[in-house]
Amino acid sequence: MLKEKLPALLASKQGLQVACAIFTILDAKDRKVAIKALPVVEMLSNKIAHLFLIHIANTLDDTQLTKKKLLHEALKVVDDQIGDKCYQTFIISS
């Protein structure tokens, strides 16, 4: 249940730290559920939430899921978001 609520923690830097810690200790099945529940496009331009996406991209051991859910979603909005600093940071970091 907590895994679906991770985006709600991303309102502060302290919440980001908690969300990253929780994501790190989740097992593979729960990570998959957590990632599928993320509003990736909205998170890409958020000054804190995009850091969580970077954490996911750097720690997730499922490259297909990373490509499908994070990178594919990010690339779909490249024309609209390319000027956004948070979006640029995510693309460079991924």
C-alpha cells in the first residue's frame, strides 16, 4: 500500500529522502508496482520529484521497466519539456 503513495512524499527534501529509502528496500515485485503508479510526466518538471525519478533510474535493476516506464514517458514529452531545467537534469542523468 505504501508503494503506491510514494509520490505523496515528494513535497519536501525530507520526503524525497524517505521515498528513496523506501524504494531502495522494496523487493522487485513491489518496485514494479510503485513505478507503474508514478505520474512520470508530471514528476519530470517538479524540482523535487524529478530527483526521485533519477534515483529510480540509477537503482532499478530492471532495464526494460526503466526504459518502458521512465525513459519512454520522458521522451514522449521532449518537445514540450526540453527547456525545463528539471527535465534536462533527468535526461542527462538517465
